[in-house]
Amino acid sequence: MPTLPFPESLCHLCAAPPKYVRTARSTFVLCPLVPEKYPRQPVTSCPFYRPPLVETARLVLREATPADAVPIARLWVAIEKASGARIGQIGPLVQRIDGVDELEVSYHVDEPHRRRGFAVEGAAAVRDWAFARGHDHVIALIREDNVASQAVARKLDMQPGGCVSHAGAPHVIYRVARR
């Protein structure tokens, strides 16, 4: 990649991620989060700045911002690196199961981005992130009729266990222990 304009700018480090618009004489930083789209550079402070929490070969996972307007505010946003598109939400969630707090690897990929391996890639990264922080196991709560999510869980070496009522519907608890 050519030299970035204003290398000290937070935009280059943000998990938004920025796009670079090149003209014959300049390079502009296009931000998908700020209202003005092309913020005055260098940006040294930004209320929308979110560092990447986890990166994979194709994804950046970061905290949600108000501008994301996502269904689960406490779940990370998944951004495809190649396009900069938000493809869904993938991240850790603490769930109370039978009075015990469990760390869930939660993955919700938007319809246009399904069947491309994003759920497995992102969920595996979140599982590994959790294990690196000392969790001895993680779970996934999956509706009994959600065959696609069950396949993702199996690819993460998760095994089905008991059932629990979650969000008003029966869910199977998939679990994998750190090795």
C-alpha cells in the first residue's frame, strides 16, 4: 500500500475500517461512521473510534458504536476487511445458565453474507480470544431448529449438552473446553 496520508491519524487504526479514496493528487480518508464522511485530517480524537478487538484473515471484530444501530448493543460488530461492510455480529456474551455465568461465543451473520465461512472464522477467533484470557470453556446457545448454527458449533469442536430456555425458546447448549 502507498504511504498513508497523515500517518498519525486514528482513522488508520480504527476498526470501522476506513476506505481510501485516491485522486491524481490526493488521498482522502472516507469514514463510514462520522456524519461528514471525510473527516478533517489528522484525526487525533473521535467519539466513534473503536480499536479492533480481534482480527482474522478476513474480519475485524470491534465494539459496536451508536452509529452501528445493531440489534445486540453489547455484541461485537463483524466487519469484512476487503469491502469494509458490516457482515453481522460475532463476539462474546455472558449468559446466565442455571444461576451460573457462562461465556457464550455468539454469532449472527446477516443473510447476504452467509455460507461464506464468516461465522466459523469469527467464532473460532472469539473462542481463542476467550481461552487466551483464561476461560476454561465457552458455550453457544443454539435453537433446536437452527441447523446452520449447529454446524458452525461442531466445526468449533463444540458438543451438544443440555437444553435451556433462552429468549423465550428452547436452546441446546453447545460447549467446548480449552485444550
